[in-house]
Amino acid sequence: MQANSASSVVTGKATPRGTFPHVRRAGDFLFVSGTSSRRADNTFEGVEVDAMGT
């Protein structure tokens, strides 16, 4: 890993799924990960799930 790299998770947004930061900077590059169309409480608009989560 480069010495000038940093990562962060954006406060108030959905928690990344897995061990991904929302943003990681490596030199002049920004990588976006750990994001989706989830709300801050990890729910999706219009989605219904059963007890098994499916």
C-alpha cells in the first residue's frame, strides 16, 4: 500500500457491506466501494423480505 493512501466511511450513509470503505484514495485516484441504493438504516425502498432475509 502506498504511503499516501487513505480510506473513509461517510457518516450518516448506509454501513458498507463487508470490510469496504466508501472511498479510498491512492495517489491521484479515488476508488468508490461499499455503496448501494440502501438507506442509512440498511433498508431498500419497496423491498419485502421474509424471516430468512430473502
